[in-house]
Amino acid sequence: MPKPPLSADAEKMFVRPNYATMSTLRPDGQPVSVATWYLYENRRVLVNMDARRKRVEHLGNDPRVSLTALDPDDWFTHLSIVGMVVQLVDDADLVDIDRIARHYTGDQYGVRGDPRISVWIEIDRWFGWGALRQN
């Protein structure tokens, strides 16, 4: 798996509003994977979640994560990143989740009033497949 930065083609695909899954680790080491929205900004990944989710607890115990984004035009083409959570930030004003929601839907996030957490991930390694495959 190459180290950052992403290739130009990988970055071009990764900045799009792709279908994605994020994996965290439970305290017993069992991986947990869930669908997620994300933003790729300044070579880091931003995800946002309800502050009451178990994933927040998982990330507090072990900051290692992986995220895989699938090209919606060609699911054989995908990009996976492996990284570390470097920052957990309360999103009290829903600024980050609104930015992410607008990226995916064109509108602000629909659920208002629930506590949100923004999670910043630094990429340690990445892997592309399909049109992004490295030789």
C-alpha cells in the first residue's frame, strides 16, 4: 500500500461524493464496518457521526480506522485508506455535518438537535483498485 499523497487519479475520484464504508475496532479487536459519508480535505478525511454511536467509543479506545470509497460509476474501482483518528471535535452547530450533507445531497443535514462529533483521519496508507490500481 502506498503512502500519501494520493495519486492525481485517486484524489480526483476520492473527492467525489462516493458510497463508502468505515471500519473501526471494538475493544475486543472485532472490526465493525458501517456505511458513511465523508469529505476529503487537505489530505485528511472528515467523517461525522451522532455522538452517541458506539463508533465514538471505539475510536476513543483505538484510533485506527479504514475507509473504502466505491466509484458510483464503476464499483470495481475503489480506493481504501488506512489511517488514524487525529482529532475528535464536537460539531455543536452542525457545521461539519451540513458541509458533508451538502456534498452528498445538495442540502443541509436533515436531523437537527442530535449531538454530533466530527472525526478527522490522517491517512497512513492507501490502496486503489480497478481504474486506480497501482502496478
